[in-house]
Amino acid sequence: MGTFKQGRYSGYLRPISYAIDLSIINGLALMFFFPIVHPLLYISLVSSIWIILSLYSNFYEVYRFTREVTIMSLLLKQAVLFTLIVFAYFGFRHHLNIKTSIVLSYVGSVFGLITLAKFTIFYLLQKYRASFGGNVRNTVIIGRSRQTSALSTFFTKNPEYGYSLKKVFSLKDKNQVALEACFHFIKVNKIDEIYCSIAELSNNQILQVVSFADNNLKILKFLPDNKEIYTKKLKYEYYDFIPILSLRNIPLQEDVNLFFKRLFDIAFSVLIIVFILSWLTPILAIIIKLESKGPVFFKQSRNGFNYKEFQCYKFRSMTPNTKANMYQATKGDLRVTKVGKFIRKTSIDELPQFYNVFFGDMSVVGPRPHMVSHTHMYAKRIDKFMVRHFVKPGITGLAQVSGFRGEVETDKDIINRVKYDIFYIENWSILLDIKIIFQTMLNALKGEDKAY
């Protein structure tokens, strides 16, 4: 995957695991079947099916807290599915006369080596964390209870899992000052994950912790007990035998969803680049240059996934000016050129962002990225604004097709935009993306009041 949340799961380990396993599958196929079997056909077909099977069986969903028995279960399930696929392949191509014993020897060898590779990586990572302190997540626990005591012991006695417990906070007196001190500690010590005992916090304090975690891009997890927490889509995980609740289950943090969204983004952006931008860009370049001096493209630093800055591209719609990176266009803005009015009204100025999509900085659909100065401002003023950065920003989004695009005239505009963005993040699907794209095209054809 192109981008990833630091420490949440490694952005390199998963592709490396795929590469190792596919090398084993195809390398052994060369030894067992070729030259009888056409190599290109087998490798392309079986590799594609392996990736699809892995995504749906969660074969590579192995985390630092995953138990060996779970890994063995994943291996067994994948072995059964893969065996069926290989037999189906040679069943359709029965004229090759590959013996059943050879197929079984091949599958057995594949999973013997894959099992060895998977556990080698798993134990090497544990050794790396325990002996060298690498790949570590800094954590704090809020609240003292039997459950938090067990979790604290788990973190301390199992350094191989890569959790560094920095502090346990007790809030028995429900003291607001103590909670503020906790937040300050989390910021200063660059804490990655917050674990809360629900029973030890008042309802108001829980809301404050939730708000703090959202606005500071911290992963928040709860230790369940008899007290209810009113939220949706809570997700269970187990650290050893300790149940942990994750507050927000984001569909695009699942590999299978991320894979299909990225596949869709690449396919869609290539279509736009090849069939529209290839001929439209030179035409617009001439028109833009004839009307005013300056570059054809306008680029601007914006905050994207995980708050990382990237260069967002547009067709230049204004005369070059020093305030372009500080102020949004307003109605009747004198900086906007004649051609700029047209391309802004029809959203044509946004088309170069498909290059951003192709290179992985953006998605076709997602929360719209703001210029850096505005992001800093809204992060301080607007509750949960930072939640938008849990996923890649988009060229269009649910907020934009729901009437909240363009200039932010009042705080109400940005508050509603954040609400729609969070709804999108928590309820993402490919069908929702397609619906938003069609609505965006309809709005572009009709023209929008706030597209100026």
C-alpha cells in the first residue's frame, strides 16, 4: 500500500510478505510443473487468485498482539483454499496430465516454506522489538482497575509485542486538572495509543478523551466493563486473553477495502489522464497563457493522510498573487480570470488532481484537503476536524455533493463539512464512492452556486 499509519501496521512488511509468498508459489511451480505448464498463464492467474484469497481470508492480518495459534489457523485456511484452486486449475487443464501426487507435493512444499517464512518474520520482529526497542508503540493507560492492571502487566512483561507503556493515570477523584495533565503528557511524550478504563471515567471525561484523541490523531481504545459506552461500530480485539475495544472502526483501515479503493483510484485516474487530460491540457494551456502571464498549473501545499503535507495540483484560475496560499476565492473575487471563472464553475480546474490520485497522495473520493494555513486554524477551532486525516483526501466528497463545497463563510459550513466527512469515513463503500462521483458529474453539468 502506498501510504500507511506509522506503527499501526508496517507499510513495508505486508508487501514484503506478499513478495516472499508469491516467490515461493511461483518458484516451486517452475520446479514442479514447467516446462509442461505455460509459465506466464500459471503465474498471472495463480498469483492474482492468491492475492484475492489473502484479502478475503485476512491471511496477512497478523499484528504484534496476534497469537501463534491464530497464525496457524490462517495458514490452515489458506492452505485448504489454495489447494482447491490449484486442483481446479489442473482440472480445467486436464490434458496436461499432471499427477495428483505431484500437485500435493507442490502444495505441501509451498505451505511448508510459507509457514517457515511467516513464523520467521513473526519471531524476528518480536526479537527486534524486545532486544533493540524497534517498531515500538508508545502507550498510556487512563484509569486504575483490575483490567488496566492486567493490561499494564501485559505491556511490561511482553516487550516482544512492541508496546512501551509510559504512564498509568489514576482519575479516581474525577479531577479535570488531572485529565488536562494527562493530555499534556500525551502530547509532550508523543504517545501513539491511549487505553481507557470506561468504569474509571465519568461520561463527560470519556467525551473529552474521545474529542482529544480525534483532534490529535491518537488511537483510542477502551477496556470494556459493565459500564455502557454509547458509540457505534465498536471493534473487539484480544491482547493475549484481555478484551480491548477500539472506538472507531474505519473500513479503509482494512486491507481488502484499501486494496479495492486503490485499484479503483488507479483505474479511474488513468482513464481521466489518458482520455481527457491528454488533449484538454494543451488546449487549456494555450487559453490560460493567452489571458494572463504565469504557469499553467497551480500547486498548493495541503494536508493529506495522517496530516502529511503534499502538493495539490490545479489548472491556474487566478492571476498570480501572493495571497493564493492564504485566502480562498470569494464571490466576485478580482483575482479570478475569465477562463478561471469557467473552469472553476465546471470544476475543470480540479482535473490535474487525478495525477495526485495516480501517485497516491489523494483518492478520487474522500474529505477535501484544505490549504495548510486553514487546516491549522480549523484544527484548533472545530471539534473532530482532525478525524478527516485518517483517510486520504479526495477530489470530491460526500460533503461537497451535499452542498458544503467552496468558500467557508461561517463556522457552520465547516462543522457540517466535518460531519459529512466523518460519516463517509465510518460508512465507506465502493458503491458510495460511485454514487458521489455520479452526483459530482451532475453538479458540474448543472453548475453550483458556490463554485466561484
